Amino acid sequence: MNTTRKIAIGLGVAGGALLTAWLLTGDRKKKTKEFVAKKATDLKKAFVNRAHAESDDVHYV
């Protein structure tokens, strides 16, 4: 990897860490946890519904 790519990746990781730290401090902590939990639940439901819909389809050869 060249130096520019390493610096870009490092800045991206550092930025993500700073954003996470900011979101999990103070009053934002509760709201952030609720948001992440809701999105995780929605994502699980979407995968279950999709897997269930695909298993019910009849495939002819």
C-alpha cells in the first residue's frame, strides 16, 4: 500500500472513533443506543422475511 492510502484509511478509522465517542457521551448515549437497537431489530426482521419468502418459492428445473 502506498502512503496516501494508509493515511486515508487512518483518517477514516480515527474519524469513526471520534464520532462513536461523541455519540456515546452525555445525553446522546440513550438516544444512540435506542436508535442502534431499533435498526438492528428492523434489519433482523428484513432478513427473516426475505429468507422466509425465498424458501416458499417453488423453483422448477
